[in-house]
Amino acid sequence: MLKAIWRELTYLKTHLWDLSMLTITPLLIIIIFSSMLMQGKPEHLPIAIIDQDQTQLSANITDYLTLNHSLYIQLHTNNQTDAEKALNQTNIWGYVIIPEGAEKRLVQGQDAQIAITYNQSFFSIGNTISSAMLQSTAEATIDFLKNNHFRNNIPYLDISTPHIKISPLFNPTLNYELFLEPFLIPALLHLIICCSISFSVGQEIKFKTIRQWLDHTSFSQAIFAKAIVHTTILFGWSLLWLFWLTVIRGWFIAGNIFLLLAALFLLYLSYALLITAMTLALKDLTRTFGMIAIYGGSSLSFAGVTLPLNNAPLFTQFWSNLIPYTPYVRLQTQQWVVGSPTQISIPPFLILILFCMIGYLLSLFCLKKISKQAEI
């Protein structure tokens, strides 16, 4: 086993491109994406106000929208065509239209016909500005009714509006660094290990060094030695990234950190073993990298992180259960953010072990088959 590990380390030392894939590339990924998400969430997103009413109500709405840190009023007009043109050019992300007679209708108990339009093709930005515009508009309307209309008409009536408490849990500030980065970095690093292990195994096939790979080593040791080397290097980079995110940036892990780290190691190991089997089975790096793009590249999308799997088509749910990243995401959410009891995360942890076993058995079968062909 140690001889096989040393052979793989020697291979990486003499093949600088392979070594850079496991050293420089992960470092660049961590630096780039950590820098991108350090701001937390987008702020001062440009919007427009179409004020056709020119009343105290529209002035109130403008003030509340101005005070919202998520928004920036880039265009203030009474012409809807100007706002729609700016929206189509993506100079703004949405607009609030206050039609003529809005205040009059509101105080008469009718629909003020205030409308909010936003660009939903950019999903995260669309959700951010829609929530911010809706909240500010509603607060401005309530403030106008309470402090302007009712007070002027019924001065001795102390009217109070109902208070509804909303408590977002685990990420109340909707911070992208806490939400997206813990999913994004492992998703990118597991693609790195897929590519690196595939290229390493593919070189053994290309240069017909299978017998040297197995020299004085069992099939199991040869498979695990190669997978362990690549997994350990990527896991080391993950520890550095976790140190940055938890110690430097201050995002504490609410649950069992040792269970989380073990699951992260198994995530990389499972992909290393599965891609080893895939490379040995296909015997063609071009086709293997194509399969990696489909199998590994779809992990973030099909794990229920960015796109919900509720009521998803049967194939989508089936594919989601075929990738190791799905149980890892479930475990990471439970142990990092929610702080669930350890026993809650045992099932996804066991599923990761199952993926490792499947990858190992498939790799063992394919390697024995190739070894027999090499002997012939």
C-alpha cells in the first residue's frame, strides 16, 4: 500500500500539470469564489419608480425605497416606457409604478393599483429586489395611513396596525457567503478530483503501465492508494478553506464538526473511486471527461441546493439519488447550519460509505478485467 502511494506521489512530482491540478487550481478556486461571496449579498440594486400620482403616498413610498439598503433608485419618472426600456436593457432590475389616483383610491378603501415589476430571469437578484420593493412599499403604505390619513381625519383615534413577527432561521441575513460558498467549494473541488483521478488512471491505460501499477501490490491496495492520494490532497485544501470560513470569517459550525469533516472526506473518496471505475470501464479519456461533465457537473443543480426537488420529475429525483453530493449536502446542512443531533445525519453518512463501496467494487472488477487483458 505504501509503495503504491509513493508511486502515485512520484508520478505527481514528475508530471507538473497533474500536480498543478491538485495544488494551484484548488487554491485559485478558493481565492476567487471566497472573494466573490465575501460581500454577503448584493446591495444597492438599481430600480426605477414610476410616480404618476405625485402625492404624499408616492413620496412616502419613495422615501422607504430609498432607505432600503438592497435597493438604489436609479430612475425616477412618470413615464412607464422609460422604465420598461431601462429594464429591457438591464440597467435596472425592476420598478414600482404608482398610478394616478392611487392615494385617492387607497383612502376610500379601494385598490390603490400600485404594481411591482422585476426581472426574474436572474433568480437570486429577482428574489432580492422583489422582497425589498414589496416590503418597503407595504411599510410606506401603512405609515401613510397611520400617520397621515387617519391622524388628519380622526385626530383623537390612536389606531395601531397589526404586528406580525417573522423569524427566518439559520441564515436570517440571507448571506450568500453562508448559503452558497459551503456548497460551491466542495462542488468545484470534487470536479477537480474527478478530473485528476481520471487523468491519472487514464495514463496507466494509455502507456500500458497497468502491470507496473499492480507490481507487488494487490488490486485493492492499488485502487485505494491512487484514490487516497488525490482525496487527501483535496481534503487538505478543504481544511484550509474551512479555516478561512469559520475562524477568519466567523461562520461557526453549529453541529458535529468531526462528522462533517468525515463526510467531506468520504465525498471526495467516493467520487475518486467511482471515476476510477468509469475510466477503467471506458478506457478513453475523452469519453470519460464527457461523463464527468454529466455526472459530476450536475451535482450542484441536482442536489436540491439551487433548484428544489419537491415535485420534480421522477428522472430528476432518480438522478439526484445517483450522485454522492446529494447525501453530503443533506448532512452538511444538518451539521453546519442547523446544528441537528448527530443521529439525524447518520443515514446520509452511511449512504456516502455505500457510494465508496460501490465505486471500489466497480473499480476492482474493471481493474481485474484490464489486468487479464494485459497479461494476454
